[in-house]
Amino acid sequence: MLSRRTLNIVVVLSGLMMIGAAPALGGLAASATISDTQNGSNYNYTMALTNTGTTGIGTFWFAWTPPGDPIEYDFLPSLPTPTGEPAGWVGPASPGFPGNSIEYYNLSGSAIAPDQIGTFSFTSPDSPAVLKGTSFGFPITTSFIYGGLPEVGSFAQVSPVAFVVPEPSSIALLAIGSAALLGRRRNPRTVG
């Protein structure tokens, strides 16, 4: 049986170890937003991934869960066309079950450093309403990040990627500006 003093020392040391381990456990973290514009029958999506952790991000796997979490799922109903990623990164579309995903990862560039933003884009026939839905109980925009290559080492969930909603004042300014341009076009002034 441990003495009361020994037990107190063990409790204090355990607490100190937990405090020291907290930054390491929170080292990989991110938040993400997505914006969209319609392009004919397709939608162009742009995602801003912000590194909120303390270590670099080397992979951003969009619309996917890793094996064992609970199992590997791909959530996009249609195969997307990746259109942009940071320099030195690649972004192949990844067909899987029950749908598709995009596996953006650093091949020859730089990791996304803490407090930095990586920008990713793709085109899809899937509407924003579809992407705001769920598949197998998961938000379709559920995504994961890795410190290095896909499925290697530590990872963290970025769930769900939040849609950017334009501010009402921005929409109003756009409408006023458009109306002014249309009015100017219809009523040209004559110089005499």
C-alpha cells in the first residue's frame, strides 16, 4: 500500500504530465470554410483551410473519413474535378464508398504552417444544398488533416467544413451597383 505522501506525489506528477502533454495532443488542428459560385450546371467551390494547431498540415482530405473512424467513407455523390491547391500540392479525386472525395496533399511544396491558410478548389455538379446534407449520418463536408502524407502519422478531424454566407450588406451593395450600371447603360447622356 502506498503512503499518503507517495500517493500525493504520484497524483501531482501525473497532473503535470497531463498538462505537459496537452499541447502535443492539440498540435494538429484546423478549421475550414467553403464558398461557392454556380457555373452553368456545375458549381465552383473554394475552401480556405486555416491551421489552428501548432504543427504543419501536409494533407487535407475533403469529404472523407479514415479507416477505423468508424470505417472509410467518401461522401461526395459525384466525382469532383479538383481545380486548385497550394503550390507543390496535388489534389486527386478519390472514388470510394459510397461516393467520392478529394485527397489534397503536399508533394513538393510546403506544409500549411500554424496560423496560415491553404486555399483549395474544385468543380462539381453537386449543389451547395447537397454538400450541406449528410451521408451515413456524417455531414458530407466531414474532412481530415494529417501532419504529413495521407494516412501516415497523426490526424485530426475538420468537421464539418462551414459554408461562407455572404453578408446582407454585401448583397445589397452588389444589387445597388448592378442597378446603377444598368440605369447608366439605358440612359446615355448626350454631350452637346
